[in-house]
Amino acid sequence: MSPQQIDDRAQTVRRFNRFYTRLMGLLHEHLLASAFSLTEVRILYELAHRSGLTGSDLCRELGLDAGYLSRVITGFEKKGLIEKTRSPADGRVTQLELTDAGRAIFQPLEDASQREVVAMLEKLSVPEQKQLVGAMGEIESLLAEGTPGFILRDPQPGDMGWVIHRQGALYAQEYGWTTAFEALVAEIVVKYMHDYDPKSDRCWIAEKDGKVVGSVFLVRHDETTAKLRLLYVEPSARGLGIGRRLVEECMRHARLLGYHRMILWTNAGLDAARHIYEKAGFALIEEEQHHSFGKDLTGQIFARDL
């Protein structure tokens, strides 16, 4: 590539940046009527949508100066918008949480932002909306430093049915298991949906390029023990570290919920999953022969302290 070509492309990027900056300014006009800057709203947004965040987490993910963030957090604390708590996993770590007053302040700002973006999208046809969102995803994937091109998110309507469908299909294709396994997955998922308690349970959906490519469930086994269930990654997305991230997120959140131990059940021969578990510190503690899903299998229980 010639120096002129790279200069021309740099000018195109800068032109887009100016356009995008102006557009974001228009979309955030509602902030002029509030007492908060755009950066302050970004901090509130992260705290409203994620639990267990620390000041270091916010600095890293929002690219903020530690001194500036400290001043903002102090101001929020004086206004009663946030509270500091000790991590249940490590008493030396201070976590930041929105108070009820903080959520009441943030929600109108969130609603206004949502309305403005919806209004912008409604000016476009449905195909144009999909094209826009797809292009944004491409930009994010190409420019996000050190990220593997996937996200972990909370489940949305339709995701649970997809998880059941894909696990049933994949285990039939890859291991020849019968629909009895799909029935087991369905039972586990339905129980999770009926019994879900945010104080003890969690599910993560892995998404890449707008498509579901994996999932994992964290559920209560007993008062001090969490159980990891139904880890899976689509064949097309394997090798990106998605399975490892899902397991790590399970362990991190289990610590935040106050669990001291985590267990999981799997079967011998699922070597890729076993490798992920062992790399995460799980050790085999029990084995048992059984006939399930049309096969003679060796059930295995892995465990580790948190």
C-alpha cells in the first residue's frame, strides 16, 4: 500500500469520526437538561448494568484517568447515588453499586437515550437498520483492542429455546446421542427459568456477529456450592476462547454471590470441555458408569474451591 493510499484512508476515518461525533452530540442533547456529563452517564450506565465493578474495572473499560474517576465517584457517593461494598470473595476489594436513588436518577436518562436512538432508527427501512447495525458490529470487531470479537450477555427472549435446540443438535451430530439428551437439556433450562433467583443463579449467552454461539448456566447446588451447567460453544466459534471466558465468568460471579465451591457434571470423552475445566482449576473427584442418551458413558464430577 502506498503512502498516499494510507493517507486517503486516514482522511476517510477522520471524516467519519467528525460525522459520528456530531451525531452523538445530537443524540445526547437531553443531557443538557440534566446535571450529568456524558462521561458521568457512561459510569452510571456501567454500574446500572453490571454488578461487582471496581474503580479499576471502570478505568480500564471506559479509558478514564484514575484521579478523575475518583472525584466522580466521591461526588456520586455524597449525593447518595452509589455505595461502596466489600467483595464477598476478597475483603480487600471495594465494589461500587448504584443505590435505589442512583437507579431512580439514571433511569430517565437511559429512557431518553433509548427513545432518541429508536427515533433515529425509525427513519430507516428495516433492511437499512440491519445494514447499519451490522456495519457498527464490523467496526467494533475490527477496532476493539485485544478483544476476541464476541460478547457475553444476559439471555433474551428466544435464547433459551435456541440453547435447547443447538445442544440437542450438536450432541447428536458430534457424539450420536439420542433426543433423551435434548430432553435433559430442556428440563434443566425450564427448571432454571421457573426457579431463577438473581441471588444464586445466572446465565450467560455468548454472541458473535449478532449470532448466539455459546452459553453456560450457574445455579445453586447448596448454600455454599454453585453448579456449572450446560456449557457449549458452536463449532464455528471454537478456538476463540469463548468456553474459557464463559467458565471464568461463572467462577467470578459465583464468588460475588458468596459461594465457596463449584462443581460440574460431564462425561468422559468430551475432551475439549475437560481441557477447559482443568485449565480453570477443576479436578475430577468422582466417576460412575451409566447408560444414557443411547450410549454407555462414564459420568464425571469435577470440583474446585473458589
